[in-house]
Amino acid sequence: MKPEPRSRWDMSTFIPYKVSILATHFRQAIAGLYRPALGITEGEWKVLVTVAHYGPLASSDIGAHMTLDRMAVSRALNRLIELGLVRRRPHASDQRISTVSLTASGERSFDILAREAAALERKALQHFSTAEKTELLRLMEKLEAGLSRENS
């Protein structure tokens, strides 16, 4: 009996592979900004970015904006509090909930790194027209929506 041929695909056109490679390049480039400046991990950076953009917010809501589980969010929050970048306060109307926001130091640090990250993005997309950037975002959202439907 002849064995089944192994399944192969062209790695240069296999979308999951290409997206994974791009994501790795971007993560490494962004890490080159926040690691030396703040000495934080990728998970801590994700929490810091989330709090900067959506905060103040309940600590239990942070994970909804990123790809970290509750324990990873909790560890990252504790470390960011230790570093003085975020603070946790009791919620005004429900003492069982804590609200997380950036400290003044966290605001300053994030603002500097956000400018550097925006410059990195501009450099990566420097050869894209405005229309191409718009189309890239539209296609990425469409891809994400397709994966979200598949995983739910």
C-alpha cells in the first residue's frame, strides 16, 4: 500500500505563516522600544497600552482588549504598579472592583514610547500610499473578523 503524500503548501503565499512572521517582526521591533526604556515584558506592555488607551477601567475589563488571560493580566498589573506606571484604586460605586489608570510617570513613559512606536509604524509603511494603508487595515479587520467567527 502506497503512503499518502504529505500535505505541503507554498510558504511564500500561506497567509497564517506570513502573518506570523510579520507579527514577530513587529513584536521584536516594539520590544526594542519598551524593554530598554522600562524593563517590562510584552504582557506588561500590552496592559500598559490598554490602560493608556481605555483607562481608567476596571482591572477585570483589561483582558477584553488583548490576548492575555486573567492571571497574566494580574501579574502584569502587579509589576506595573510596582514600577509606579499604573495605580489601582477602589471603584467609586462598587468596592469589590478596582479601577486601573496610568500614574503621571506612566503617562510620561507611555507618551514617549507611543511616539517612538508611531515612528516605527511610519517607517514600516513608508512605501504604502494612503489608499494602500486604508486597504491593509480593512483587509486585516476582515481577516480578524473571519477568525473571530471561526473561534466562537
